[in-house]
Amino acid sequence: MKSTIQEIIGQRYSCRSYLDEPIREMHRQSLKDFLETQQIGPLGTHARFELVAATQDDRQSLKGLGTYGFIKNPTGFIIGALEQGPKNLEDYGYLLEHAILAATDIGLGTCWLGGTFTKSRFAKKISLRDTETIPAVVATGYIVEKIGRDGQIRKYLSANRRLPKEQLFKIDTFGSPLTTEAAGAYAELLEMVRWAPSASNKQPWRIVRIGDTWHFYLQRTKGYGKGTLLFSVLRLADLQRVDMGIAMCHFELTARALGLNGHWANKDPQIKTPENTEYIVTWLNE
Ligand SMILES: Cc1cc2nc3c(=O)[nH]c(=O)nc-3n(C[C@H](O)[C@H](O)[C@H](O)COP(=O)(O)O)c2cc1C
């Protein structure tokens, strides 16, 4: 990567207006090479990703697939095919966010799109197998700079804002916010998690520090996502689990850059959780 991971995370935002200009060969090749490396998630699920050029028909089909927000002139899509598995959506979020950060580093704009792609034209492009699904895709292309982070949809989503860190990060129990002092060397890393993208900017990630372990929880947004009428009618994937994988990606890449090594494990500390909150995974410091 050319820039530091902190710089790349700072540059990334959901770009919804692209220049009507194909992705240059050099950038296309670089992204394709990166996608080749994204084959297995940190929690063990296999996936494969492809960069495809966007046609007019692809662009028009997006609305009917349950995505929100108008995406103007995407020139390419990163499509992923995901195998089944207990933590497959988290792995998908992790792998595809890693690809987004690589795309950001070479100057491309990106936007996650959650939708019903599994039986769409996008499935044909990646020759989707029976055992695979496409929980989301990513639009990409060159950024229209003058619109940048100011669009109407961004205002609607409060996309330039995040929840306060006290609400997201805790120590020992859900009742005790993690102070900057108690976060220590991890304060900067948690800030990188805070700026992660999430479906409808709901930011469902919660992290509880207990000694040298960081426990990741999904706090489901009431009236949104899995189990709601909207999600079942549109047959959308459980996108808040994809959000969890995205947060894991920001956490791990920043941890490694800061020399704070560790690994993922299934180590539920069995602490009392608030309503609608489920344990996902733990990062163990090494
Ligand atoms: C899983 C997922 C699905 C998303 N789906 C859409 C979508 O369908 N349409 C859209 O315009 N943005 C979509 N987004 C982008 C979010 O709205 C965006 O990440 C959030 O508002 C925060 O803004 P930022 O990415 O610019 O920081 C999605 C993001 C994620 C992580």
C-alpha cells in the first residue's frame, strides 16, 4: 500500500458519483491482482471476487435489487461469491472491505451496495455456483471531486458522523465506557473502527475490552435488518453481520500497522449483554 492504513481509512467514503471514464489498465490490473489474494476470510470461509466493467443495464438494474441511493456512472463493480459457513457474512465484510481499502489506495472511489444479487445479472457475471451467494457488491470508478462528501443522501444518512466512542467501546461490562486512557495504544485503532462504513450507517459494532482481549458484539438496530418486513420482502442478506466483518478488517489492519499483534478466536466471555446484542468474535493480543 502507498499510504498508511490510517490515511486510507481517512480518505475512504461512499462515493455515489463517478466520472464517466473507464478504469485505467494499470489500476484495473492492480485491483484484480489484489482480489486474487482475497480467497479465505479470517473466520475460515472461502470466497472469490471479480472486478467487472459496468454496463448501462447493470446500472439500471440496481434499484430493483433492493439497494438504496442513486449511484451515478459507476464504471466497475467488485462482485464476490461467498460459500456457506457459520461466520460467512463476517468473512465477506472483512475480505471485501480489505479490497475497498486497496482500491482507495490507488485513487478509486467505492460504495458498498447491499442487495439481492444472488439471482441477478451480477450472478451470471461471476458464474455463481449453487452453493454460493452474493450478499453485497461494491461500485467503483473515479471520483467526481466536486460532489465528494456533500451529497443529499449523505446528509440523510448522517454519513459524515459516527456514534460517540463511549457508546461503541466498553471495558469489562457493557455498562462501562472505555476511556481514552484505558484504551491506551488502542485508542487510535478504535477510532479507525469508528469510521468504518456500515449499512445505512447504523454502526452496529460494539467492542468490550477485558484485559488483553477485545470482544466484538453485534448490537442489532431495532426495526432494521434481519427479521424486518423490508429485509424479508427484498430477501436481503443479514447486512449487519457484514458490517461486523468490516469493523474486524479496520481493527486488524490498523493493529498490525501499529505493531499490536493478535489473532481472532471464538472466546465468548459470557458477560451480560444488552437486548438485541450478540457475541461475534474475540481479538486476542499476542
Ligand atoms: C453492507 C453495506 C451495504 C450498503 N448498502 C448501500 C446501498 O445499497 N446504497 C448506498 O448508497 N450505500 C450503501 N452503503 C453505504 C453506507 O450508507 C455508508 O457506508 C454509510 O452511510 C457511512 O458513510 P461512509 O461510507 O461515506 O463513511 C452500504 C454500506 C454497507 C457496509
